[in-house]
Amino acid sequence: MRIFLALLLLVSSLFLLVNSAFAEMKTSNIGLAVAEDVTKDENGLIVIDGIFSITSFKKFPGVDNFKVYTRWTGSGKHTVKAQVVDADDNLISDSEDVELNFAKDYSTYYQIFDFNNIVFSKPGIYWVEALLDGKVEFSIPLFIQLETEDLVFEDAPEKPVLIFSVPAVSVTEKDNGLQVVSGVFEYFMFKRFPSAYDFIIANTWYSGSGKVSQYIELLDPDNNTIYKSEPQQFDASPRWIATIYDELEDIIFPKPGIYLVRVYLDDKVIFNYPILVEEMQ
């Protein structure tokens, strides 16, 4: 049984893409999620279906199936993979290495990994890890528990943690309470400039306590702010999770280049990532 909770602990230094100049290119993982399924819609866009971090079993050992969505930005050629380890860093399951080749600097790519018939011998906090060139880039906890017991995450962060931020089409909730982020895409392509487009930026937050607020900015290649949302206040709590999104309507892209999404929490920048805007050839 899935329980509606996602615990993704971001390392903010992975996301220090500092302005339109992007002073230093660094290949990094910029998204990691465990979901019931990851598919494509009729337009070929990604659907992250049923995001979760807790599975409950009636007894142990328990067997589970899920998919791991990863998102990357950077340059050059690399290998990526995903794996699951226990609290003592013992390997439970892993994927094959997949080659990731960035055709252009600051482009973004996704990679989906299937984990089928994973055997969990006992309850506990396991870790799903994204690896880049053999080294762990990013980890998220996966709570495996009995239906009659709730595991406690003692190191829950005091401030809400941004688990991912993506351009997308919609955010919905399933009957079982798990969230679905639909129509996730990596770049824009237009026949001519300036051009305009409607989309959303979906920010998913976990944990924290008290009242906080978030907002976003979209910057063009010249570092001009072309969109800034109004702050959205929300009440955070340790086991709280929610996706807050902004609807960006008739956003005008003046020219091709590297645009920057900047996410704020209580007026502090906590996440930046690039979006390539290109001209059709």
C-alpha cells in the first residue's frame, strides 16, 4: 500500500546555476522521484504518476515494483544509474548503467529506471540513489514499514525542502492520494521569435514547520525577469507534502537561448535550473 509522502533531500549546491552567463558548467542530477509509474502522454511528454516514498506491507519479506524518474543537466558524455540501498549502505537492487550524452551545454535530459520484484527483508528506511559516473549524486529516503507501524524520520528538515521543480502541463491527485505531474518537458522550440506559450512551473515541497511562502522568477538570456509570481503562503509540517504550481500564461520568449527558472522560499533563492529555448531548423 502506498502512503502519500515524498521525502527528497536536495543538496542545494547542485543547483548553483547563477545567472544567464552560467559561470561554471557542472553536470548534476536535478530531479529524483519514486513513482508507481512513469509514462508518456499522447504528445510524448513525461507523466510522473503516483509519487511516493512509503510502502506498507502486511508482513515481511515484502516485494514491490516501482519506477525511478531522474532528471539531469550538464555537458559532455556520462553514465548514470539508480540503486536502492539499506540503512547500512548494503545494495538491495540496482539498474544497468545508461549513457547520457549532452548534445548542448545546459540542456536537460530525463532517464527512467524500472525496479521490479524488489525484495525488502525487513522494515526500515532505505535510500534510492542517483549515480553519475559511478558516484552518488543525490539520494531520497524510501520508507518500508508494516501496515501497523509508522516509521519516524528523525532528521526531518525544519524548512520545507523543494523536491523538484519542472515545467509541465498539469498537476492532479489520484484516488489514493498520490500526486501526478503530467506533461513534463525539457525545452521550448519555436518557428520564430518573439513567441509566446502557456505552461506551469510545478514545485513540490516536503516537510518544514510553520507558515512559509514560495514564488518563482523566469529570466531571459540577458538576465531580464520576464515573469515573477506572487508569493504563495502555505503551512508546512514534518510529514507534509504538496505541489504548488504557477500558471504562466502568454509568456513571451524574445529570443532563443538559455532561460533560467529561479525558485524562492521566504525570499531566499533555493533552486535554479536552465530551460533551453531554441529555433526550429
